[in-house]
Amino acid sequence: FSKDSCYLPPLRYPATCTFKGSLESEKQKYIIHGGKTPNNELSDKIYVMSVVCKNNKKVTFRCTEKDLVGDVPEARYGHSIDMVYSRGKSMGVVFGGRSYIPSAQRTTEKWNSVADCLPHIFLVDLEFGCSTSYILPELQDGLSFHVSIARNDTIYILGGHSLANNIRPANLYRIRVDLPLGSPAVNCTVLPGGISVSSAILTQTNSDEFVIVGGYQLENQKRMVCNIISLEGNKIEIR
């Protein structure tokens, strides 16, 4: 790591996404947000990692911590963070996850009890360090360990686990973010044909195709099938 790097995030399971900038120096960055450490501590920090030097023998990274103002997402885990691109601008999108119950509701027996975060959409401007939350009527229940797929100005949210109801509903949401010169516009559409899945692995095979592997469909039942997600225009196909 470079000398101007901050300290590295502690061991934890966070939400991670890739940010592809427009400049050569910003070709690829990695955004790390939130997470839970082995000591059961939650984080609300955002880190940006990038490659600053690459040769045949080693790669040098830079890791910086990003301070946020505004509606800062509370410390959480099991959430998602994605990048959307609209009108030549980019924005990070944070959704879902779990956090500890409010301190006023904690007892000795329930000190480490967690609850689903409110189903708000957070837009994070990584350039200026501003964060704004949005309440969408289509998103009524908190979700964790869902699958999120980002493409251009659109994010698809699939599955997830609702801790309050202990269910894995077959969700499929399309969230579109418009970034004009003024205030951003965020809208959500509920789509049919979702799948019941949580804690699955998502990988991208080409620009329009993704694969979902593993995860759970019930509390004690793992998923033994793979799904191919194809995106074309405004259409999404799951098979």
C-alpha cells in the first residue's frame, strides 16, 4: 500500500463494488462499505481502494477513508452498495442490511440483537462526500443478504431475507436513478418473476449477463441450482 494510504479496514464482511471512472487514473476503484468484525462491531465507514502502480513484480494500492455528511447510512452488514451512471455522472447506492437494535431497546440478554435496517435508498456522492436518503413506497420491508445487479442507471434487487418475518420473498425490484443538473430522481418498479434467495454469490460473465450461485432458499435449505440473469434494454430475464 502507498504511504498516503489510511489504515486498512479490519477483518469483516462488508459490501463491495467496483467503480469505473472516466479518467485513466480512475479506471478502476473498489468501494468498501460497512461490515461486521469478528468482535461483533459494526462499521459505517466507506473506503476507496485503487491501484496506483503496477509492474511485473508487485501492485501498489491506495486506500482512503471517505467522510460523509447528510443522511449517513447507519452502521450495517448484509447490505449492498452499487454504482450507477447517468448523464455523465456517477453515484453510489446503498440499500438494506442489518444493524443493532437501538440502544434504548437493548437489555443484557438482547445486547447484540439485530434488526433489518429501514428500506431506504441512500445515494452517496463519492466526489463531494454527500449522502441523501430516499423513501420509496414500493419498498416496505427491510431486506438483508439480497442480490443486487447494477447496469448504467439501473439496479435490480433480487430476493433477500426479511428478519422481522423470517421469510425469503421472491422479490424483484428495479431501481432507476436519474442524475440531472438538479436534484436526483429515484424511482422503483416491482417486477414479476423474482426468485427466493439469500446469501448467494453473484458474478458477471459479460456486459449483459450475470450468474447467481448458491445461497439459501429456506432457513435450513441451500439452493442447489444456478440462475443466469440476462439484461437487454429495460428487460431482465432469469433462467
